[in-house]
Amino acid sequence: MPKMKTKSSCKKRFKITATGRIKAGQAGKRHGMIKRTTKFIRDARGTTTLAKADEKIIKPMMPYAR
């Protein structure tokens, strides 16, 4: 059986936490920050964990992630 391939777009964007959740950067902070509220910018700092439904999409694309 050949090795499974990891999706290149996923390995660049996501990491797996020790508990098996998927960590990703916050969305919506690339441009147009003037129209965003200060609260939005503050809350969108750092990284976040994906929802369970989104995890089901990403995990098959990263078969060897630990």
C-alpha cells in the first residue's frame, strides 16, 4: 500500500493539539481593519480551535498529523 499524501494547503494552515483538536489562525484579519470594531480585532488575536464539523473535513486531509 503506498503512503497517503498530506494536503499541502492543510499542513501550512493547521496544527493538531495534544488533545486532538485542530488549531488554526483567526479569520478576517487580512485587510479592511478600519471598518472592524476594536472588540473584533482584540478577540481575533492569536489562534483558535476549529469547530467539530470543520475538524471532520480537515482531519482526513492530514493522515499523519499527531
